[in-house]
Amino acid sequence: MAGSVFLPIPARPAPVKTEGVLPWMRANLFGNWVNSLVTALIAVAIGYAASAFLSWGLVNAVFAPSADQCQAARGSGACWGVIVEKFRIIIFGRYPYAEQWRPEIGTILLLGLLIMSCIRRFWKPWLVPAWIVVLFAFFSLMGGGRLGLSDVGSDQWGGLPLTIMLATLSIVFAYPLAILVALGRMSTLPAIRSLCIIYVELIRGVPLISVLFMASFMFPLFLPVGKSPDVLLRVLVGITLFSAAYLAEVVRGGLQAIPKGQVESSQSLGLTYWQTQRKIVLPQALAMVVPGIVNSFIAIFKDTSLVTIVSLYELTGAMGLALNSEADWRPFKIEGYLFITLIYFVFCFSMSRYSLWIEHQVGRSKTR
Amino acid sequence: MAEPIISFERVNKWYGNDFHVLRDIDLVVAAGERIVVCGPSGSGKSTLIRCINRLEDHQEGRIVVTGIELSDDVKAIEQVRRQVGMVFQQFNLFPHLTVLENLTLAPMWVGKTPRKQAEENAMQQLERVKIAEQANKYPLQLSGGQQQRVAIARALCLTPKIMLFDEPTSALDPEMIKEVLDVMIELANQGITMICVTHEMGFAKAVADRVIFMDQGQIVEQNTPHEFFDRPQNERTKDFLSKILGS
Ligand SMILES: Nc1ncnc2c1ncn2[C@@H]1O[C@H](COP(=O)(O)OP(=O)(O)OP(=O)(O)O)[C@@H](O)[C@H]1O
Ligand SMILES: [Mg+2]
């Protein structure tokens, strides 16, 4: 042979992927008779459950706020009338009825700014003063006592505004605290490191309920009568400290994943410790643990429901309050709980979708 | 000899309590000198040059760099680091920043240079290492050789008096080694003080004023490349050279 000749293989398209619902179903649901049987059984089960739920929740349901009709439909249909009847108490708790426009506006302001803060286009320096103004407006509206608004004690605040306020503020304060604690736990200074370890381990060793009890009942015992700060503030501090400990561990996971070379090259460029953390370590570490951070945020949001036990009637507590106050409506707890479940779900699901978006954003610089 | 820019006086360093990694190091480097450090793996070469910008601390002796003695004084260390650029084996570029941002970071935050000026200077440095067209890419989108050239440009952005290289070509594929060495040779010809840990003996012969051979934490032998390669004095050196030159 007179030397081998290079024969180029012409490029050809990749094999066609079978797209579409039908081919997918045929392949995955009805591939063989066992699969087909399982599919059929599951379909029947789902169909049965769905039709039962629909007939209970829709067809036989009572939507009018009438206790008598609801009683009549009991067992066969849902009583959504209870939501209509008790809507204001579920949403606003014990807040004075005539003044409920105040928490309404305050919450809309707070939520509006919260949503804006999540959108990149609004990440501008004015966001900080905006937060200060909105928080000031929120507390002025809620508490009153100025601008001709009547005084409403924080023990009367309740419902969704309280839930949103507690969750937002404890997240806003717990997040930076968690970063500091995580950095402290990685510090080379033994005093700072032990302090952070003790804090995290101590907090993780007790349930949130005990922290809340301590904040609301035990803390005042150590202070002169009438000198202890507002119960709402104490509870807020309790939730913040509690969440920060968990969040700190999530952040520390990210910090540990940063190669030593990143810190060394930053140091070799003359950046100080704080510059190195802020510009090099934290952006990479936090981006890595977005799912864990959002997980903690969602947990904080739902944990606020525990403040009921220290007599702050946030959403869950307000729901109980609404139904327990009248014997006629007391039996319809399931409907009430489904309703607030829906509210919690909307918030938590939004957070988890937002987390996916953030992950996508930070992932863009990593493209290989 | 001109004023020394780096001096080691009987420097000793231990890792932990029982690993004596640098032993009685005496070393004087004149401004503008180009030094190549070689020696077997684990002999303490990286440790030696990392002591110069205090990525590692030493327990005994004195190290003076550009007239500043290295101690626990953080401000003094930061001042030294501003004048000492370092290039690592693993490049250590910041993956979350673009090439341009990698270069402007230190000038803007350490040197307090305005962004516009920092970017202009960065583009000049990128031209210098022949990679200006990649300015807006992220480091992981570049080849190893390109990344290392960016790392060199990054270190040059603070206009250091001294450049340290720790095996800058060891993580590279053979065809990329040359593009990095070319940049380093050009740098060497511009009169910057350079200390380079490398086993590229061609590079040592071409640019070094002095070759230092280390073994077991000691400087065993130092000489001009000519003398060092042709008439090594020490048995250990001869042994090492025969291994890496393969003769
Ligand atoms: N942080 C550390 N802690 C403990 N021992 C270390 C540490 N860093 C390096 N060593 C040890 O110190 C010795 C010298 O390390 P050094 O990195 O300076 O060697 P080197 O000459 O650069 O070797 P190489 O050519 O493999 O890079 C090695 O035996 C290494 O295992
Ligand atoms: Mg080394």
C-alpha cells in the first residue's frame, strides 16, 4: 500500500430525539404490559381522588357565608363560606376592624418593595433609603400614635401583615449576621472562632419554641418591670438569632468550598481581609449555596407561625382565633387550614422559583 | 552590587512543630536581578518564595523586602504585597469575574485608581501578554496558556517591583508552555526583579542572572546559569541535573 489516505468522515446530524407527548407516553407509560397495568391503576386512583376532591370542594361546596347551609352540607361538601365570613379576622387577626386599612396599605408597601428588591433592574443605591422609609411607614401605620392615627398596641397586630413583617425582618437581619458568624467560624483568631462555634451550637441545641418562650417570658424577668422592650421586638430578635445560626452553617458550607488559591491570589494582590471576603470569597461562596439559603428563608417564613404560642396571632394563629371565636363556625377548620395553606404555598413557591432564577443568574459566569 | 531589594538573614521556618521546611536561608537579591530556583519536589522552593510576600510566615531570622521587614504588622505586609506580584502554578484567576475585572480589581481597591484609568491600564497589560481580545470573557472560557498570561497581566497591573513565579508552566500542555515563557522572557528583558521557580532549564539559561538549587529546605548551591549547568559544584546538584536533563 502506498501509505494510508486520510478519509474525512462527513459530519451528520445527531439522531432525532423523539419529542412530543404521545411518543413519550408510549415509551414511558405503556412500554410493556406491566407498565401499562401500573399506569392504568395509578390513573384510576388519581381520577378517583380528584373527583372526590372536586365534588367536595366544588360541586357540593357552600360558598355563601351561611352557617346553616354549611351545617347541612357537612360531610359531603366544603364550607368555603367560612373564609368569606371570617376573611378579615384570618388576614388581620385582632387588629381593630375599622383600622384594618392601615396594615393593608403597610403590607402592600412592604411586599411591593420586597418584590422590587428581588429584581435586578432595581438594585440601585436608593434601595437602602427606600427600605428605611417603607419600614418607617409600615410601623407608623401599624402602631399609629402619630399623624392622627389612633394607637394600636403590638399585642393587637396579627394575621398576614404580622407574618410578612416577622419573616421579612428576620430574614433581612439574619442573613448578614449569618455571614459574619460563618466568617467568624472560619477565622484564624481563636477567640472569635470559639465564640461563633458556641453561638451556633447553643442555638442549634434548642427548639425555636424555647427560644420564643425565653424571649417573651423569661427575658423580662431579668429586667426591671416595664423596662423590657416590646414583645414583638423580643420575638423578632429570637427568630433572627435562631435562623442566623442555621443560615451560618449553610454559608460556611459555601466558604469551605472556595479553594485556598483564591484567597492567596487575592492576598498577593494586596487586598485586605475584608476586601478579599467581599470581592472574592463571598460572591463565589454564596452563589454556590443559593438553594440552601433559600431553603432557610422558606423555613424562616413558616417558622413565624410558632409565635402564636406567645400570643402573637400571625396568620396561623389568626385563623384559629377566627374559627374558635364562634361555635357555629368551629367545625370548619379543614377549609380554614386549606385557605392559609394556599397563602403559605404562594409565598414559599415564589421563593423557590426566585431561587432558581438566582441560580441561573450566578451560573452564567461559570460557563465553560 | 546595587541596593538589595530582598534579603533573607538566617531564615528558618517550620510547618507545625516538627517539620523544618526552611533551614538557615541566607539570600540577597539585587534590584533587577533575575533568579531561577530549582530543586527536587518538597525541597521548599514554593515555601521560600511564598515567604517573600508573606503568604507563609517564618519563625526565625529576618526577611526584608523593598526596605520593609516582614512581621505580623498587617499594614506593612499589605504594603509589601502591593510591590510584589505573584503568579501561581494553578493560575488562581477569579472565575466569577471577567478577565478585565480580574485585572482592574486590585488597582481599583488597593491602588484606589479610578475605574476608567484602571481599565485603560489593564488593556495595556493585556496587550503586553497578547490577549487583549479576550478581555470580556470569563477565565474558565480560556485555555490554560491564556489563563496564565492573564494571571501575569493581573500581577503586573499594580506595577510591582518584584515578580514571583511558582512553577508557572507546570500545569500547562506542552504547546502552551512556550507562549507563557515568551511573555516571561519579554518581562525579564524589561528589567523587573524576578524570582522564578521552574524546571524549564532553557528559560533559566536564557534569562537568569543566577540559578539557586534547593534541597531539603536548604540553599545547596547558587551560581550563574553558565557555571551552574556546566560546572555544578555539589554532588546533590550534579545528581539533580542529570535527572532533569536526562543525561
Ligand atoms: N501548609 C503546609 N503544612 C505542612 N506541610 C507543608 C505545607 N505546605 C508544604 N508542606 C510541606 O513542605 C515541604 C516543602 O513544600 P514546598 O511546597 O515548599 O515544596 P516545593 O519545593 O515547592 O515542591 P514542589 O516542587 O513539589 O512544588 C513539602 O514536603 C510539603 O509537603
Ligand atoms: Mg512548589
